[in-house]
Amino acid sequence: SLRPFRFQTRLAAGLEEAERAAGEVLCLPIYPALGDEELVRVSDSLIDAVGA
């Protein structure tokens, strides 16, 4: 069945879009300040929230 794959693709596109929107809102001053480890944790919790 192609349905799960199609959903997976839409989800990935949705996360990219959300990331881009968040970047525009924040104007990216916060990301460098967080550091990579914190950024990864934020990304993981975003993915958990979406239910991936």
C-alpha cells in the first residue's frame, strides 16, 4: 500500500515547512545560542509532538 509512504512524505514536507516558518518568525537568532545538542532535543520533541 502506498498510503503510509505518501503520509510519510507529507509529514516530512510539513516538518520542513514548519521549520522554515519558525525560522522566519525567530529570524534565527536563537538557534546558534541553543547549541547543537539543544537544537536536536527541540527537533526530537517537535517530531514526537507530530506523532512520527
